Amino acid sequence: MTGTEPTSTEPTGHTGLRARFRVDRPGFSLDLNLRVFPGTVTAIVGPNGAGKSTALRVLAGLVLPATARVSLNGRVLEDSATGVWRPPADREIGVVFQDYLLFPHLTARDNVAFGLRARGTPKARAAQLAEDWLDRLGIGHRSDALPRQLSGGQAQRVALARALILEPKLLLLDEPLAAIDAELRVAVRAQLAESLHDFGGATVLVTHDPIDAMLLADELIVLESGRITQLGSPLAVAATPATDYVARLVGLNLLRRASGTVTFAPPECRLSRSQPDDSAAVACTVRGVEQLGGRLRVHLATMDTSGSVGYDAHPNDPAPPGQLLIAEVSLQSLFELRPVAPGPDTSAAFAKAGLLATGQPVWLSTNYPDGDKSESRES
Amino acid sequence: MRRALVGLSSRSQKLRRLPGSVLSMVLLPVVLVALVGCSAAASAPESSVKNTEASADPSSNPALSGTIVVDAAASLTGSFTAIASAFKALHPDVTVTLNFGSSAALASAIVAGAPVDVFAAASATTMATVTTAGLTATPPKVFARNSLEIAVPPGNPGKVSGIRDFGDSAKKIALCAPQVPCGAAAAIAFAAAGVTPAPSTLEQDVKAALTKVQLGEVDAAMVYRTDVIAAGSKVIGIEFAESAKAVTSYPIAPVTKRANSASAAAFAAFVLTPAAQTILANAGFQAP
Amino acid sequence: MRVSKHPSRVGTRVRFAVSGPEDHGVGLPGVLWLPAILALAFLALPLVALITRVPWATLPTLLAAPEIGTALGLSLLSASLATLLSLIFGIPLAWFLARSGRWPPAVRRLLRAVVTVPLVLPPVVGGVALLLLLGRRGLIGQYLNAWFGLQLPFSTAAVVIAETFVAMPFLVLAVEGALRGADRRFEQAAATLGASRWYIFRRITLPLIAPGVTAGAVLCFARALGEFGATITFAGNFPGTTQTMPLAAYLALETNPDAAYVISLVLLAVAITVLFSLRERWIRGVSA
């Protein structure tokens, strides 16, 4: 289910979503090219302001792009070259908005029936179909509830039912789990995955949460500042992050050196005050420290060692300065460096003692000095 | 110039007291006519000032000073503005503040304790309200009479010829409401003529009725002769015999318990002098 | 973990439960109590004064007068029709004002000024303006008269028109504010579900702004019920046709103040009852 290879015998150019568009805003432009096959889920991930939601709104017909060609199962939704533009109502799409945007004055049933009613389905028939959909998603017992009486998970399923009842060819989901309490998230995500699995059309999902993206999507698109910086299966993206953002997203460090780019997990790091024997050790400065259970999470930046006496390390394999890295070390490993009585605020104690103060130089070495592709193991 | 200012300020007071009669204010032509009318009328007293002084009546007492407030019926707006100017010429130290409005409303205000020195009413009934309350310093004196006249728009589109036409329901007719003096007077005239009127509207005062004529919204209205004259060419007046049965008398009296009773008495007396009577006659009033 | 504690991230559920325990401790600051009480007293005491003057002994007799019933019925009918007209025409106008984002700001300012004009115009002037437009010699009225024989002044229709003219701005401004405050994303959600613009307006936009529409309609009805100046000027005053409660009260004040107090009391009682019950019903209808 990687979605990159069409598996059916249908003509490839006519199935699923093909979209290429460009949106220009003052100080921002979004350029996106994507292809989503029926029955697959593509997740667009990226930092805030990357243009994820804008991309979704272009596909929904709620934002007019500068140039665009969008087709769904061979039907042109918009084409700036020929001037074709279909309004949202005529796109055969279903949208689940961030915060769901359930109509506050209508019951769950009437929310779900809304699309059918708008298209002229008789009231009783629309209500029956809405009930069926709510039953299918396991919330038939809430059909008389108003949106404000629903939990986040229930509201999400009502929103999903409202979109799916129209049997769209393309389902667009904008941060579908952002409004769910953390403790319910696992269950709600699993239900959503099930619903998406049953849905036969193409799905585009926008999220800032890498776990949601990894677990729900067949294909990831990483969007940064309006540009695609990486795409591929979740596994491939996780294994080989192409940018700092992706590396951070999947919890890895990305270090560029003259010899190439290495990735490694924060727990694989070791810190020392004096230069270790490890020839691959990198000189860094401390940016900040936070405590994480029994461990310390140390934010680092590679140091500009050019011209500094005493830091002439790795002369053959220099690392450009200013790269942001994270090291996770045990408290014990630091006590070895400088014993300080453990207290309720150990990181503050260290900082006070002059160790791991912001701006302080430290040496970072990894368990994989060759820059192996990380499959993070506990050190 | 000063007269014009007096006219405007007194109108703005009226505006506060009586929202309905602001009507005339909004019609620029009417205001202009009123101003022109009062300055024309005011030319008479200047020449007769000497006569008044020679007659040595109470109003020529040179020691008078202070401020007096004169409440007068709305139909006296033009003539009393001119009379106040003439009075001022005789007694430069006296400031006359004029306040025009519906007689009934003014009378209620006086009974309720409004600071008024002289009251000139458009009917004996309204004056009686004040007299009954024991608020007149001296018995009221009738200083003018007014009679009804039919007002029709220029060209007389409704082809109204007399009081009989007021019974024709095919014509648009404006009357004063029976609660206000002009309406009460009209009722007497209709009774005398044996006509049952078929009005479209019962206006809250005579100016409002006249405005409906000026705008051509009605074919005829029953108003005072003085209003027809004040409106100039905007309306045409038609006299009718029965108007003699419904003559309205205008009484005036100083109000008691006021500090400046000497000036108040002087003003009330001045209204009966030939100088003031000329002004009133020019405005269409009949002598008492 | 922190996400769940942050209200805005919990989304739908918290969004609608806006009032609650958070209000505790941020009530009215002490310094505002005095002006608030003074304001309330200022608004309420004139009514108290009016009520103290009501002649309770003769109240039944005065209330039994058929004119009061007629005037009350006409007042309720015309104010209801004026509110209905304001809803039919005012909501679309409010929509244009609120959603005219692409128009030049100058045009929008001008439009809003035009809508506000009846609020600042003295009602009597508004009545004259209506006469000049719709009177039988008015800009439009002359053709209505010539082509259809339609004469609006002095008819119940004229009362409704005058009240609508004066009261509609209240509704338009209230609805415009509600539209500006409404979350347009709901309309977008409806559009993706295949709803036409008209369907979205009826089924989404209108229910969402219902509280604003209710508030506007209540203000509009209240203003129409109390309308005096524009009505008496444009529609005139005739019992059963154009004499609404405020007109009856005004004219009663001329001769029979007791009756005027009674009429005012009835108007007050009816207004409070109607506004209160309407408001309760509409608000319940929206939230249930």
C-alpha cells in the first residue's frame, strides 16, 4: 500500500487525484504537485505556516490558486489554462475541517443529512441514511445530540459521516486529531484509520503530528515553506530524513559533514567536556537543557571551530556550524563528569555548577561514528 | 437681523416643547416666508413708536428692566416676534424671551410651574386652565380675534369652493384634531353650516394641517386666516360665511408670582396698543 | 499532554461552553456600580413618575373608551408589519453591508451612512421626506397616483411605511454586526457539502445569526411601536386608520392628560409584555 505504484489495470492517468498548483501570497508561495490513488491516504506534514491547510483549501475549491490543474478520476476540477473552475459543491469531495465545524444549531443526524438535503433528498430518506452512517461509525446513539453535547471523538465521527455520506471521490482531512484529548487519541486514531481503510476513494490528510501521519498514511509529503522537501512511504521518510525538520519530526538528529550526512537518535549520544578519542566527535555549544524523566535532553548547536585554538577537531571531516542537534543522556553519565548532589531540579543544579550552561562548549560523540543509518537502539 | 435671530431661537425652544410643530422648521420655504413676514410686519411699529410714547400708557414706563418670558400660541409666532421687537425699542433694558407652542401644552406647563411671565393663548378655554389655577395676575384681556378660512393648494386641484366640499369623501381633507383649538373652532363652523366633514387626517396643530396643503397632499384644510396670510403664495385662502360663527379670541394675561411683574404687565398692556394692534392686523388678526 | 489542558485545542466541546466558572472573580468592578445604578434610575424613574400620575379611580372608564382599543390594535398591527418588512428587506441589506469586503471603503462608508440616516434624522423630517417621495405630488408618489390611483398618505400602509423607515436601521445594524461576528467557515463547510448559496443562507447563515436578528427585530419592533413624528407627518392622524397609540396619547395630552397617562400606561404594558415574551420564545427557539 505504498500508493506510488498503481495496482489496478485502470488507465493510470484517470484514477485518483492529480493536482499541481501554485498559490501566491505576500511573502509566501505554495507550490505543490501531488498524486493520490483511490484507496490510499496521503498525509501532508509540515511545520506551522508551511501551507498545509492552504493546500487542502485549494483542493476543496475554497482558495483560488494562481495557477492550477486539478483532476479527480480524470474529471478536471480546475485548470487555469482553460479557465475551468468547479465550485466546492461540484467537486465530489468530502472535507473534515479542523475543529470539525459541525453546524451548532443542527443535531448530529441533521449535520450528517445536510449534504443530502442540500441536494434535494427527501427529509425522511436523508435522515434514515444519516442514521445508517452514524450507526456504521458507532455513534448512532448520539444522533439527537447537538454538537456542543458531543465529545471530541464523537464530533470527529459525525464530521466524517457528514463528509462520507455523499460518497465523495476525494476525502480531505484537516488536522483530524488535533482536537482530541491526548488520552483518547490512540483509540480515536485507530477508529479513524479503520474508517479511512473502508473508504474507497483518495484521501489527503493534513497534520502537524508525525505519529498521526505515520500511522494513518500510505504516503507522506513533507511541506516546508510552501515547497515539498521530501516524499515517500512513512518508513522511507522515517529512515532517511532529508531535512532537519523531517529528522526532528521522526526524532532523529541530522548532521551534515564534509563526508556526508549522518542520522542518529538522541539516546545514541554521549557528551564530554574534553575532546574524546573518538575522531568523529563534534564540538558543540549548549543551547538549553530540559529534564525528561530520569534523563536530560540537551539542545546543542555545532560550533564554529575555524580558527579556534584547542578545537581543531575533525579537520578532515568538518561539520558546518549552527546545525541543531539533540542529545539525550542519563543523569549518571553527567555525574561521572562532575558529581553534584541529585535534587528535585537537577538540570538547574548543573547549570549553576557551570556544567551545561547555555553557550558552554561540549563534545558530542555517537555510538555510530561512521554515521550509520539509525535504527535507534538504546545505548 | 436681530429679529431673525429672535425668530429662530424661539423656534428652537418650540422644538423642545412640541416635537410635532417642528414641521414648519423643516420646510425651508415656510421658514423663509415666516422671516420675511415678520420683518415686513415689523416695519410698522418703528413709525408708530412716537405715538405710543405720547399716549403715556403703562408700557412706556422707562424704569422697566430685566427679563420676561412670554409664552404665546404657535399662531402668534410671526406677530409676537415683531411685537417683542417693538416693545424692546421702547424698553431697551427689558429682554423678552419668546416661547411658542400649542396653547394647551403651554397652559399645562404654566400650571406645572414653568417660569413664565406672560401668557397669550389661542382660546379662552386654554387661558381658563391658567386662570382656574389662580395663576393670572390680572384678568385676561382679549387682544385679537382670528377666524377660520379654507386653505387650498395653488391651482385648487380639488376644486374646492366652500365649506360644503368638506363633506365630500372623494376629496382629501385635513382638519385640526378636535382636541386642539383650531379643530374645536372648525367643529362649530361645520355645525353652523350643517356639514358633516369627511377628513382624511386630524392634524395635531394648525401648522401641520397647513403643511399638508402646501405639499399638495390634501385638497383643502380648515385653518386660521392668519395662517393663510403667513403662508403667502404657497396656499390660497377661501373665505366662507359660517366662519363668523366660530371666531377664536386670543386672551393675554401676566402670570402671578413672578419677580418681574411690572415688565410683564407692561408687555401684556403693550399688546393692546395701536402699534401692536397694527402688527396683528397685518398678520390677519381682527381687532378684539 | 499539555495539548489537552489548553482550551482552544480541545475544540468544539469547550468552544460552545463559553460562560461558566471562569467568570467568577472577574465581575463588575466596584467603580462601575454607581453609574450603572444611576443609569438604570435615569431610565426607570420617568416611567415611575408617569405611573404615579395614572388616575387609578377612573382607569376602568378611561380604558373602556373604544378609541384606546382601536389605537392599540392599529399600533400592534403596524409595528408588526413594519418589523416584518424590516426583516424581509433589512436582512439582505445587512448581508450586503457585512459582505461587501471587495467594495471600496468609501462606498461602504457611504452605504452605512445612508442606512444610519433615519436614526439621526428627526422623525418629523423623515415624515416630510416620505411625503416628498411618496406623497401624491412626491417624486414617486405622483406616478403611483397617476398610474395606479394609489395615494399612500393618510392610510394604514403609510403608518407601516413611516415606522419601517424609522425602525429598519436598528435591525440592519444589529444583523450586520451579527454577520460580521459569524464564523464564515461554517458556510464554507456547507459549500463543500454541495449546498447552494441560497440554501447555505437559509439553513446555516440565518440560524447562526439568529440571536442578532432577534435582538434587531426586538429593537425594531420597539422603535416602531413608539413611533410618533414620522407617522403623524406622513400618515396623518385619523382614528382607526392612522391613529396609533403614541398619536392618541399626544392628542389626549391637549385636553385630557389623564387619558394620555392611561394610554401611555397601556402602551408601556403592552410593549413590555410583547418584547419580553417574543424574546423568550425566539431565544428558546434558537437554542433548543
